Amino acid sequence: MKIKILPEIISNKIAAGEVVERPSSVVKELVENALDAGSTQILIEVEKGGKSLIRVSDNGTGMWRDDALLSIERYATSKISKDEDLFSISTFGFRGEALPSIASVSRFSLVTKEKTAEAGIEIKIDGGRVLSATDKGSPSGTMITVKDLFFNTPARRKFLKSTDTEAGHIADIVASMALGHTGVQFRLLHNGKTVYNLLSAPDSARRAEDVLGKDTRSSLYRLGFSSGDISVSGWISSPMIKRSTTRGIYTYVNGRFVRDKVVQHALFEGYKTRLIKGEFPVAVIFIKLPYDSVDVNVHPSKREVRFSDQNKVHEAVKAAVKNALDLLDPFKKSAADFIQKERNSQSFGVSEPPTFYESGRISSQPHPDPSPSKGWDFPAFDKPPVLSHPLARGDQGEGEKLPNVQADLWEKKQFKDLRILGQLHGTYIICESGGGIFLIDQHAAHERILYEELKNRRGRTEGHPSQKLLIPEVIEFGYREAGI
């Protein structure tokens, strides 16, 4: 088979596959162009999760007619002019690929007007073919409309998710843009309904409250650290506020939202044992460093960057997070540290007497044992069988390590013959069976019973019983959570 040059319309579709993955990719590219144009107000309108309509309007500088016609050509850009510029990029866009790529897989229109121009221009493109370019009266700025995304590439369209899922991705993109640009007003509409209406904020704290919610914002703590030409600022949550995904982590490098493994690893290292595996904090981290110290020309969608000295960046972020958390915990100890220490030191046959403080001095005497006459009053019950291997204090030595309790799973049949012995502190039910002694958290058991009842009722015609609260409880949800 002979080698031949692909037609331009096919090459544009291939390029679109690198830049335009889903509707949220289109929103990202168009909003970044609006920010590069110096916009202070950006309106994003989407329908059906962006699959049928995406429209981004801004009040930026706009374009002259000739520039607008060039903007839809591949590799046409005003951001760079020589190869050295690639290593000191301060704008979001620079390749000149976004608009032609989007236009090649949609029904596309561009309306723009430079502030001092007498009239604007409207350009219409259908699947990469220019239909018209006419003068049009319009306000200063730019409005780009994208309809029927991937209409001419059905193989790509079938991989799109549900309307709610795609709308959720768009909401995430707008939130990430808004957190990084507090001086810009963002408004997002989905099917005519307002998702975000974020006015210009005086600082990142107010914008974090608007995007993440008041409850989350009240649990965030300020970051502030600098080392040489690197500075780290932003907000992180206390270890008590955690999520099951990394969706609450927003990292910015010179104002650009990125998903960088080096920065995320440094964030997790800063928390260290304060969070267990599978738990993630809420964080908004801004990293500033010289533009020539970071390469943003790594990924077509510019979601990844490469640092010239990634160890330096890693240590700066880690130190910023650790310092902020140490202020919350001046003794630099966490529950996880204590638990790990106890697991490593506990053993059978060894019991170290505790020491305690008395009159400002450390006593070497063991704490006296509690009086035998003081104890818990249990209802009368038959004497349980004696254990064949009772635990007792042994000689000093390493002894046998505690077994892994999580590995010793109980079987359901062991709970069939439980006999109640009594109750402890009004919290635990003490039971016995042939398998030994059981402590049951009665509150957790009650919650599980109610949970199983609700699961069994699901789908039944009678529905779930409910009662209106006298005083409503206000709960803040993000766009994704509100759709559940």
C-alpha cells in the first residue's frame, strides 16, 4: 500500500481526537481562550450535557475580522512567534489547534468583535467546512457556539456517557477554572438552569466558599510557603475532612489547572499518617515558579506539566502542607501514629505498668489497680465455660505478637446461639456462645437493622415513610451530588 498525505478534513478529525475527548474538553478550551482574551465575565451555556449545545460568551478583547478568519486555521495563534516562546509560556493556549479541531467535529459558529471595530464578524463551519463569513453587529468580545458535537464521527459519539455524567464533568471544569481566577465572573447554565453563578471574588477564600460550600470552607486552613523562586499557597482541609476520591483536590501551576502526580504525591506525603489509604483531603494549591522552569507542552490537552526540578517542587509542596497541619497539631502526633505504635508494641505475656504525673513530677510507681469492690453490675447469669487457654501476665520478653483481628472473620452460624450476659455503659451488649465472648455495639447494630429495612423497602409500592422537619436542615451539595 502506498503512502499518501491525508486530506485536511481527516487530519483535523485526528487532531480533534487528541484535543476534544468529550464536551467538557470543549468547554475547557473555550474558557481558556476567553481568559487569555482578558475577560472578566464568562457565560457558559450547555444543553444535554453539552452533546447538543455548548455556547461560551465573554467580554474579552475580541478579534478583528482578519484575525478571526485565521483563528480557525490549524497552528494559527497570537500566543507565540518563535521556538524560544515554547519554554516560557504564560498563556493557556498557544498551539492554535483548539478552534479548528472543535469545528471539524461539530456545527460551529464564531461571533467576535474587537472593542474599537465598527462591526463584528460571524463565521459558520459545518464539520470542518466553512459555510460563510459575514459582518455582524455584536457587542465587544467573543461568542462561540458548538452544536451536535461528534455528529460526523459516530464512533466517538457512542463513547459519551449519560447527560448527567457529561454535565458533571463540565461543572467540574468550570469549578476548577473559577477557583483559579477569582477576579472573573463565571456563570454556568445547563438546560436553562443555573448551576454556578460565581461573582468576582475579592480573594481565594471567598471563591473557595462559593465553589466548595461554606461547610467545607470553614474546615480549610491556609497554606503559605516559599523556597527560592518557588512559592506555594492555597488551602487544605483538616484530617477530619476527607473524601473517597481525589475530586476535591485542585492544583494550579502558574494559574493553570493541572493533574500532576508529583504535586499530588507531595500533598499526600504532607498528610502522611494523618489519613489512611483510600482517604483524600480537600485542597486548593497554587504553585508559582518561573515560566521557564515548567514545560506545559507535554500533553495535547495541557493537563500535565513537567518541572525542570521536580524534587524541589515536591519538597516545597510537602513542606507547605506539613507546616500547616503541624499548626493544627502542635505535638505532631496523630491518631494513626498512635495506633501504629500500639500495633507494633502489643504482645501476649508482656504488660508494662503505666507511669503518671503527680504534683508536676513523673512518678515511677505503677498506677494502682482498681478496687475489686467497684465494678459493673450485671444481671445474674450462669457461669460461662472456662476458656481452655486463658490470658495471663507472663514473664518479661517479646512474647507472641497479637494476631490480625481483621483476618479472623466470624461465621454467621456463630451468632445463632448468642446468649445475652449484660450491658456495658449503656453502649455494648455482652454475649456469649460456643465460640467465645462477643461485644456488640448496640447503636451500630440498630443503624444496620434500619439500613437493611430501608434496602428491603426499596422498590416497593408503599415507598419510604417520611416526616417533615419543624426546622429545615440545610445541606449543601455539589452539582454531581445533587443529581443523585
